[in-house]
Amino acid sequence: MSTYILYKLILVIAVFVISLVIAMYSTYGERKIAAFLQDRLGPNRAGPFGLLQPLADGVKMFMKEEIIPNVSNKFLFILGPGLAMLTSLCTSAVIPWGPDLTINGVKYPLQVADINIGVLYLFGVVSIGVYGIMIGGWASNNKYSLLGALRASSQMISYEIAMGVSVITLIMITGTLSTSEIAAQQHGFYNEHSHWFSWNFFKNPLTFLIFFICALAETNRAPFDLPECETELVGGYHTEYSSMKLGFYLFAEYVNMFISSAVMSLFFFGGYNFPGMDSIANPNTVAIIGTIVMFTKTIFFIFLFMWIRWTIPRFRYDQLMNLGWKILIPLSIVNMIATGILLLATGRV
Amino acid sequence: MTHITITQIMFCVLSLIAITSAALLIFSKSPIHSVLYLIVTFFAIAGHYILLNAQFLAVVHVIVYAGAIMVLFLFVIMMLNLNKETETHKPMWIQLMAVLAGGAMLVTLVGVLKGAEQMNLKQANDVNIGLVNNLGLVLFNDFLVPFELSSILFLAAMVGSVMLGKKTIS
């Protein structure tokens, strides 16, 4: 029992540290990618290739003067960024990062909590993620912050519906709510029995597309970054924030991006599965390669997020709402019904 | 002194949180604070559901109430910028009527529960009772008609709110 708790503790700390480090280096990656796409050099002064830039930024964030506006609600003002960070880190608990490790005949799953309602847990944490932004934006007592918070909440509620319906479609295909089982079902790359690829993306690409667009909107990334649209709202919901509290908001966005990339690779691109994994005999080798594969896929999706941000201009607010309510929601419902009919017709249920 | 299990301790802690935040919800002057206390109450109640082995209900409770409905509440309160200065003053007789109605409801509930026989909670000890599989089987086998009827009720409410929200009816 004590080894179990110790093992889980190590795993939790490892996942926590990896999330933060990846989020930290995402800021560096984002600047480098932006620079590449705009034909610039990007950060290159701190350390070799500017690799120490995130550390310098972190120190700057911690050292800056902390300003809490007089007219704001102090408790809620501090609670806001904390809540944003908390909810973004909570989601990593149910993601299986790799196949089970076997040491001395004991199996160690590379997943913090294998709960049978993992998909719903993910969705639940995502749905309360908006409170950090809303509370912070309101507590600032600034009209730009409030507008940003209102935009964030309405955008998240709108895109949560389409995301939920696409997740329902995925659950209909997989028939389970457990994240570890979804990963296990996509074993290998090509299923010899059904003569089709085993990854969920190839079973229903439209679901992935809807999920991906909604994930962009849920993480407030461009082209859906209206809550912090600087041309209209100064800084959006974090206008009044300074020092590490601002850092928490920015960091929470990168952690969210990392987690949603991990979720997309898990739900649609096989998670830790890779082609030819059956030809490797040692399960521990499979586990290590699988974990590397999982992180490679995740980092690819983070890159995709950044690529989109520096390519596509921001939506106008009414365009955003039209896309959410008039295109994505009907499309996801039609997709769900069509998937249901197809599953019934082929006798899968 | 009987043996106290961890479940009982958790039940007491969750109940304390639920009751305290529910009281604060009523007594706090600012509507935003009220909504935030209500969210805390919902989380405590979700914890109670987990203690009763109803994991699915707990998560759905968080998604629907804390994640969607309370966000809408907060959204509306923020948009109207309600605070204690602009709160409309309610006349005395309305407050009195509210107290009377609430009291009558309490008396009814106590009366009903007092007369009810002790429920057999043997089934609640089954760990798998709250899983989606079992819930789906029960909903679509034993309670199909009430389930479908309530979904039609939701649809009607949605259509009604769209009708009310429309500025002009052509």
C-alpha cells in the first residue's frame, strides 16, 4: 500500500513538473515559431539559441511589482489566476501517458487516476475552467476586464456544446468513458480483424475536426482569442493584473494547450500507440517508446495550435457566435446522428 | 464511542461545507458572492453523490450545474452589473410572503419525510450501482416514458425561451 501511494506521488509530481516545463518551453516555442513565420530570428540572446529565455521571463514575472487595484475585490482578485491554474493542471490526472511499466512482476500504469468516467471528468474540469477568467475579470473592476470575462464565458459556453456532442459521438464509437480503455482500443495502427485503421481519427475524421475547432475556442487561442483582444480591450480579462498573477493566467493558457493537445492525441490519434508496437517483445521498451510517441504527438498538436495562431486572423465577435451556434452545433448533431445510424446499420451495437 | 469510518468523517465535512456555504449564499449582500457560494454548495453536494456511489450523477451535476448553469447566472449578473447599491428594494409584504411560503414548504417536507418508512439502503452499498451502464439500463428499461417525457419538457422550455427572446415574431 505504501509503495502504491509513493508511486502515485512520484507520478503526480512527474506529470506536474512535465506539464509546467512543457508550458514554459511552449512560450519559447511560440516566439520561435512566430519569428520563423514572420521571417525574423526570435529570442536568441539568453543562452544558446535563446534557450534560457523562459527562465529569464519567469524571473522577470516574479520580480515585477505586484499591483492590486484599490477598488477591486482583493480575495476574488487573487482567487482568479489561482483557479485558472488549478483547473488547467487538474485535467492531467486522467490521461494515460503510456502503456503499463512492469517492474519485478508488478504493473505500474503511467496514469495518475484510472477512473471509469474519465471522459466526463475531463469535461467537468474543462467546464469549470471558465471561472478563473470570469472571477478575475469581474474582480478587477475594470470595464475592459469585465468585457473580456463576459466574452470568455459566452464563448466557452457556446463551444462547449459542440465539443460535448462530438465527445458523445466519440463515446458512441468507442463504447466506453474510460480514458485508459479508449487508448487501449486504438492498439497499434491497423486492425487486421476489421480491415481498417484502429485510430479513432480514421473512423470519424469529422468528429476530430469539430473537437479541434472547439478546443481552440476553449483554450482562448487565436483565432478565438477575443477575451484578450488587445485592439479592442487593452488586455482583456487580465488588463489589471501584474507580476506572477498575470504570469499564472498566461501560464494556464499554455498548460491548457498542452493538456488539450494530449487529449486530442489520446482521443483521436491513438495516444501512446504506434505502428509496429506488437513486434517489440519487451513490454517496458514498448512503454518507454509509447510514452515518447505520446509526447511527440502532443507536441505536434501544440505546434499546430501555434501555426494556426500566426496564420489566421482573429474572428469578429458575431462571426465567432455564428460559427459556434449555426455551423458547429448543427454539424456535430448531424455527425452524431449519422454515426448512430451507421453503427446500427453495420451491427456494431 | 463507536467506530468512526472515513466515510462518516467525509460526510460530516461535506455537510458542514454545504450548509455553511448555503447559509452564506442567503446572507451575503453581493449577488456575485451568492453565486460563488452556490457553486461551493454544488461541489459539496457532488461530493455527497460520490459517497453514495453515484459517480456519474456527481460528475454530471458538476458539468451541468457548476459548469453551465452557474456560468450563465454569473454571466447575467455581471452583464447587468448588479450590486447592493442598485438592488431593487423589495416591499415588506413580499418578504413576509416569501418567508411564509418557504416555511410552509419546510413543514410539508418534514411532514412527508417523518411519515415515510425507513428506506432500504442495501443497494447503495453496491459500488457499481452509479455507473453509466447501470444507469442507462435503468433509465431506458424501467423509466423510459418519464425519461422521454422530461426530455420533451426540456425541448418545450427551450422553444419557449427562444420565442420570448425574439424581438419580433414574424
